[in-house]
Amino acid sequence: MTRYAHVVGWGSYAPPQVLTNADLERMVDTSDEWIRTRTGICERRLAGEGETTVSMSLQAARRALEVAGLRPAQLDLIIISTVTPDHAFPATACLVQDALGASHAAAFDLSAGCSGFIYGLSIAAHLLSAGAYQTALVVGAETLSRITDWSDRATAVLFGDGAGAVVLEVGENEGGVLSTLLGADGSGGDLLRLPAGGSKAPPSHRTVAERQHFIQMKGREVFRFAVKKLPEITREVVERAGLSLGDVSLLIPHQANQRIIDAAVRTLDLPPGTVYTNLERYGNTSSASIPIALSEAAEAGRIHPGDLVVCAGFGAGLTWGAAAIRWSRPHPAPPPRWLQFLRRMRYPLAAARSALRRLLRWLTSLGVRDYLDGEKR
Ligand code: UT7
């Protein structure tokens, strides 16, 4: 039997705090006009106090599971793509696994810049098709505001925070993730980077004084790379699926710059309305940008069962990735309130179970469990 990895759930989360171009005019030497015309961005969302990549991933994941109609315990695999994890370790995915109560899922993070979500989708789809797993949750989530230099106008105007997620499930019907394409060119690693905080330059007074814990980007060079790469990978992933550009129902590109997207559309000669953009509201959310756009498009009824959706991203690394997906399901109507309430109750229960596990671990460390086990015998 051929196994197809279908996208059966989707969801996104954008923090409520909005930073407009007018706000940025008061922070750095820029203008609303420059930002709009050079990037297409009007506003972006910023994580509030207490919000992190884990908390935003969790929100998006819960919504995606809701759409999929799956329980967290039915998940076999969780992949979270991020360049802004809560910690270097443990992985963001493990903390999300615990908070969801996805007790049977393997979990790991991956770092592939703005292409990360496509990397995660491709890995998950291949593992499902190969028979390793039945279900997977793939999340792209970023808290870029915490690594943005708010005094650097070249980058401060670009980035935002948020999370998007999809749930994949194996099915026998032909469709789902039809083809993927991944690539990298590390010779461009210096074009977009976070210089310090890793093993090469651990945090020190010097790295802080030199502002090395913030994003550094050679924008013009990344722009040139992106304008060439985006149409190239879109075309190639469609061909790999044995289809042509005329079959594409919706292109969901990485939301970095409207000019990059417009150039790709021109090169590919796609009809108007074939591209989904939301970067005017969120800016560039790195690996969250494609899953947020994909979820929004599905919720807005822009994607229908049978549609061919192509996602294509590029970013730090340099990396690139694309996926051609035959859409399987319509966006479901919201379940009745009582069911929503019951489903929401899963998460406090997951927190209670996690707390119990910690307690048992603590008791074990005190030797109490050994004592109790001895008593039983
Ligand atoms: O998601 C990962 C991938 N990242 C990207 O795809 C980003 C790709 N790059 C870009 O989107 C664009 O290169 C930027 C939006 C970052 C910059 O646009 P640009 O048209 O390439 O501008 P530029 O860097 O060539 O700068 C043009 C001018 C410069 O002034 P001079 O040297 O001509 O006097 C900059 O100093 O614009 C100036 N500038 C600004 N002016 C007002 C740069 N940033 C700003 C700003 N406000 N925020």
C-alpha cells in the first residue's frame, strides 16, 4: 500500500501586541513610506511579557490539532523549526510535547532559518510515507523581537513574532505532500546571522557590548539570492510532482519582502490571485511565516480540497525549500462549545501529569520511592 502524508490540521498564533510603522518612526530614523515601498510591511506582532517560542508554538499546535480532530496522545512526532528556541536545550519541541500531553511523540527542533518549516514538513512527510509514523505535528515558531536590534533601522523594521503549525496524517488516498525540495549553500552563512551566543562566541561582556546577540543581515545580497531562488524552487518542486505551473492553485511564499514575491510572480508568470501574502500585517516571522500564511489561507477559504498548494521559502544558512501539496480537507466548522470545553481541559490535565512526573522524579531523588518499594516487598 502506498502511504500518503496528508495535511489534516492547521493553526496559527500571532501575539496581540502590534508594532506599526508609525511606532518605528519614533524609534529609529525611518518612515512609513520607506518601509511600505521597500518591503510591503505595515505592522508586525511582538510577543508580550511571558510569551515565548514555546507558548506561541503551543497555541498554534492546539489549533492545528483541533482542526485535525486528533488528540495530542495520537501524535507520533513533533518537529519545531525555530532560530529562537526558548533554550539551546532542551528542545522547544520537547517542552511543547510535555505541555500538549503528547506522551507518545518523539520531539526535536531544527534550525534552517526561514526555510525551516519546509525542512520540517519534508522530513515529517518522508517519515510518514516510509511507514515510520502515522501522524506528525510540524511547527514553525519565532520570537525574533528578542534578537532584533531595535536601534538598527536596517533590520528593526522587518521582523515579527508568531507561530504556525500543521498536522500530517498518513492516508491511502493519493494526495497530500506530493513533492519536496531542500537545499543549502553555507558559503552565504555570513549574510544573515546571529554572531554570538553559540560555542564560537559564548556570551561575554564583549559580545554584549558589541551587540552581537542581535540579527545581522546583508539585506541587498539576501534580496538578490531570494529573487533568483524563489521562482527556481517553485518551478522545480511542481515539476518533481509531475505537474506544471498552470496546475498551481495557490503559492505561499516566505513572507520576507513584497518586492521579492512580486518578482517571483512576474518570473513565473502566475495569474493574479495565485499568491497568498500577509506580510503587511506580520512582517517577516522567519520559519513561522509560511505556516501562518498557510493556516490563514485555509481558514479564509482560499484553499479547497483538491487544490495544489505550493509553499516555498529561503533564508539564513543560506537555505531554501519548497513543497507541493495536494490539499485534502476543507476547513471544518467549529465544534460545539461543550466539545471545545472538553478539549481545552486536556491541557490542564497534561500540566497536572507533568507536575506529577516531576514530583515522582523528586521523590526518587530523595530515595523515598526505593523505601516505599521496599515496604511493599
Ligand atoms: O527572511 C530571510 C531573508 N531575508 C530577506 O529576504 C531580506 C532580503 N532583503 C530585503 O528585503 C531588502 O534588502 C531590505 C528591505 C532589507 C532593504 O531594502 P533595499 O532596497 O535592499 O535597501 P538597501 O539596503 O539597499 O538600502 C537603501 C537605502 C540605504 O541608504 P543609502 O545608502 O542609499 O543612503 C539605507 O541606508 O535605504 C536606507 N535604509 C533605510 N531607510 C529608511 C535602510 N533601512 C532603512 C529604513 N528606513 N528602515
